[in-house]
Amino acid sequence: MAIKKQVKRENGTPQEEKGNILVICAHSDDQILGPGGAVAKYTREGYNVYTIICSYGEGSHPHMKLSYIAKIRVLEAKEADSIIGGKGVMFLALKDGAIGADFRKKKMMERFKRQILSYVPKKIFTHSGDDLHPDHRFVKEVVLDAYDSLARKNLLNAEVYTFDVSNIFNKKERNFPRLIVDITDTFRYKIKALHEFRSQINFFSYTITVNILYLAVYYRAFVNGLKYGFKAAEVFRRLR
């Protein structure tokens, strides 16, 4: 008889482990800005959540050495991941602002597909195709390309959802099925995790952009909550 793994609830009682969820994003705070509340909820329900981050986001600190800012971003991402209950983050170290070109230059597709398969995910969350940032849009496209290739070979069967970060409207994906996640009890963890990205918040030239994104987090959570009958909610669109 197979023995099912168990994890601990916040109150200490055992809970059956439900499987793996994979978040794939462009930069080291996107996984919190987008699905952070849902991730915190899923981890508390017994899922293992892992994150693949494509770049260090070094473009916001062009005056610093890559090795220095990379170290800071890794530490911040790990601290944020710990707060939401994630099982770990890994960085692909692609060039910020040119993730697509760097991905193709390094011929990373086969390696990328193997990495996805290694997590055996039941759900995959990635960027929206309506996002304003070109890095975000590329990540969404390459995730779908990798998924479709693996699915055709019957190697992967997972639900694929997109999340919002810098997009204002959802035109391309408006007709796809929606997943509504009540984050009333985990929104505070999302905000606490966002505060770990101090290198983003404290950098003067980035302050306005970051403040707008952070305000959007509050706006989306409470508007979605009002719309769907919760105090706070995150909305995802299922593409696969």
C-alpha cells in the first residue's frame, strides 16, 4: 500500500499532501505580485508550490554588478517564498529586458521542458498574454509552447493559468474560463512577502513604478473580492 505524504497545517494537525504547483515568471517579484495570495492559500491546503524565475531583474539596477544584484534578488525571492509557504525558487539567469532573445540564443527549450517535467505539476501559473511587459508576454508564450510539446507526447497533463501583473485589461484572454481564488485569509502573507523586495522599493528611479504595481495589488484583490463575494480574491484564466 502506498504511503501518502502529510504536511502540517498552521495549527499543527496533519494534512494530506495534494501535489505540486509550478509558478513560472519573468522577474523576482512577479510570483508575488501575481499569484502570491493564491500560492499562500494552496500551500496551506497541502500543495507543494515551486517557482521558476527567468531573470534576476537586473535592469532596474544598471549601475550595479550583475553578481551583486543577483545575490540580493535570490535572497529576497527566497525570503518571500518562505513567507507564502513555497518549496523553493530557481533562476534561469536570462537577461532582463531581453528574456526572449537570450532564451533563443542559449537554445534553452529542451532544458526548459525537462525542468517543467521534473516538478510533475498539477497546475502551472504564468504571465498573461495581455501584459504590457514584453518579457512577461514571452514567458507566457514559451510556457505554452513547452506545455503543448510535452502534452502532445503525453508527458504532461496539467492545468495552465495566467495571472495579471502590469496589464490593465484582459482582451486576448477574456473569453477563457476563470479560476477565482478567495485570498481573504492569505492576502496579508502576499503583502508581507512583497515587502521582502527591498531592492525594488528603495531604488529611487524605480519607486513610482513599484508603487503603482503595489497599489494595483490592493486594487485587484479588493475589486475582485467585491465582484465575486469575498473580501479579497485573485482571478486567473485557464488557457490549457
